[in-house]
Amino acid sequence: MKKAVCSGYYGFDNFGDDAVLSVLVNLFSKKYDLTVFSASPEKTKKIYNVKSVNSFNYFAVLKSIIKSDVLISGGGSLLQDTTSFRSLIYYLAIIFIAELFFKEVIIFAQGLGPFNSKFSELLVKPLLKHCKLITVRDIDSKRLLENWNIKSALVCDPVFTMNITKQKKENTLGIQLRKFCGVNDEFLKKLAESVNNYFPDKNIVIFSLQPSIDLDVCLRFKDLLSRDAVVKNGLSVPETLEEISKLEYLIGMRFHALLAGLMSEVKVLPVSYDKKVTSLALEAGVEYVELSNLKHLEEKVKMLKNAEQKNLTGWLNSKRLDVNIFDI
């Protein structure tokens, strides 16, 4: 059996990336002997039943790549410089080392960009040209690669393929927030006022889906509400999916939380802080509000309260992750 190493934003207790990793392991574990680079290798070993080394033990990472046959990079949005230029360099370095030692490289269901500098693009482009297979999760990423004369296959985000058990809807509004530029006191107060005004009869559940980034913002928002609310923190992937599936409404920021809501027939209002959230809303045909557009926030919350449930069956059924394309 071939050996593969998996590089991604794993082991940081991030719901979306952990959900992607669960799909990746299910997809590739029968084909490869997997080793996952993780910030919490012992936890990753226990949850996913795979080998794991610390992402920041550079000697162990190098040794694992040299001993492997394949590098699987992804999914999510690894190759972008909005989060930080440093993170881009890290993931590019992994790809560079793999290519340096003539390993096959698979880019797995990634969303590329945005790139804030031409220098970032100059670093990314030549490395992707030497990958064995590139799969991207959105049309904008595919178009970017076409402009670079790089072939890629358009696939769905891996979370689309997860089986989510539909739960009986409870009289509950979910709020999912994360730390980000623009999630300030003014935004939180405006959102709290809108929720108080238009959802006075709903129970409120606030989701912290990456404690190190989300929890502080969630607690600040809770204090601004005019009634009690429950903060859910540190849930596993299955627990998060179950809790989201119970909601009647969800106002959220994170891509995979919103996707889980759409898949669970929850009425969602995406608060877009990134192009991937906007793209998801447009593709699903749901109203959304830009994080920077405080002027429209209350109006969009009101629209959510009066929204009818959209039938997304056809759209969801069109999302497939063709496993045959990974037979390289």
C-alpha cells in the first residue's frame, strides 16, 4: 500500500477543517497508509485512527514526506494570504518539499485565494504547475487556475458528502460568530438589537466552533442580548452537526457551519467576511449580508424571520465528490 501524508489546518479544534479531515480519511484510508500533520497529533490519532505527527515538528514532517509516496494538501482555503502570509508560506513549503523529493501531490478540494499581493501569486503558481492532480471546490478557483494555464477539476466541498441526520426543528435561533476585523462592538450591538427585535420568542444558541478564535466574541455577544442564551463550545464534529440540524434559523459566519445549516433545511443568513461565504450564499440562492454593511444588517435579519424554507434538494443532489478522479 502506498504511503500518503496529509497537510491541512488540522488539530486546531476548527469544526470545518475537522469535518473535511473526516471526509478525507474516509476517502483515502483504504487506498493509502495515511499520516496526518496535526497541531494535536495524539488527539488526531485517537479520533481518526490514523498516524499523525506534529505540524510544527519540522524534522518529523520532513521525514514523513521523504518516506511517503503522495502528499494530499487540503481541503479548505490553505493557499491564500488573507489569514496571514506566514500560513501561506508554511503550506507552500510542504508542497515544495514534496515536489523536491519527486512525490505525487494532490490538491484536495481547495478554494484558492484571495491573494492580496502579486508576490503571493508568483510563489503559488509554479508549485501548482507541478502537482499531479488539482481539485478545487469553487468556480472562481478554477477560473484563476485557467488564467494560469493550470488544469484542475471542479469538485464539491467535501462536507457536502457527509450524512447529516435531520432532526426535529426546535424553536431555536443559532448564532455562529468568529473573531475577525469588523466583528466589533458596533456590529455585535447591532446584531443583538436585531435579534432581540425580530426573534423575541426564540431560544438562542450561540456556537463557538473554534474556541481559540470564536469563544471570546460569542461571550461578548451573549452579554448584549436581553435574555438568556446558551453558548455551545468545544463540540465534536458529529455533535456540531446534530446541534445545527435542530435549529430553525441560523445567522452565521463560518462557511461550513452555514453549509451544515443549508444541508439540514435550516433557514440561514450568512454574514459574509470572505468571498467563499458570498459564493455559497449566491449558489444556494439565499439572502446574505456583508460584514462591512452594518446599514443592511437589521433589514436582513428581519427578512430571515419572514423567509420561507427553500427547497435545495436539487442543488444538494448535484454535489458529488467523484472518488475515481483520485485514482492516480
